Amino acid sequence: MNWLWFKLYDATLYSESGRYQPSHYPQALTLTYARAIEREDLLSATAEEWQRLGLGSDADRQRWLGQLATLWPDVAAGDRLTFYVDKAGAGHFWWQEQLLGSLAEPQFSAAFLAIWLADNSRDPALTRRLRGQP
């Protein structure tokens, strides 16, 4: 993913079948950051995307952002943040090899993955690559 001419991160999607299938878990999305980004900027970008995509209610988004604010660190170049969604739809955040915490709400998991996988994502080319589409 690039912003203007700056590379922000590389994204990789993993699934049990090796193919993307909406709401068929387990799935994991790993972001490997190419530059330092402060937690507040990550939270702001996440909020903007949920708003733009119309995901969750205002109350949902505020609750989710509050939970993320307690989990996410600032990231540096080379850091990996992985979001793993288990068979029940609960989401688990890993930073490097350390579990940051979990959110058991399947609606959150779907909304978080949608930032990268929705038909109307901000970067359709990245979405197609993650989905394994031409």
C-alpha cells in the first residue's frame, strides 16, 4: 500500500483454503510496515475507512476504536501487525510474535478486514491481489 509516493506497508492474506472467501474463517491479514506510523495515525486512518465504507454504527466504531487504542502500539519500519480471525469470528491482534489482545465480536472482525477486502476498498488493486484475482 502506498500513499502518494511513500510505501506504507505490504499486506498478505492467509486462509485455510489458500483462497479468499468472505466470512469463512480462519483468516489472517499481516501488515509489514515500511515506515514508522504512530498509533493515533493508525486509529485515525481506521476510523476514516470505516466511516467511508459505512461499516458499523457510530457507537460501534467508537467502541472499536477505544478497544484498538488500548491494544495497538506505534509501529516502526519492519514491524508486523497480524490480525487473525478464528473459526468463531473472534479477532486477535499480534504484533511481531506477541499477542496484543482479542476482540470477540464477529462484526468487528468483518469490518476490520473490509478495509482491505471490500469491493469498494481504497486500493482496489491491493484488494484484487489479496483476493487472488487478476
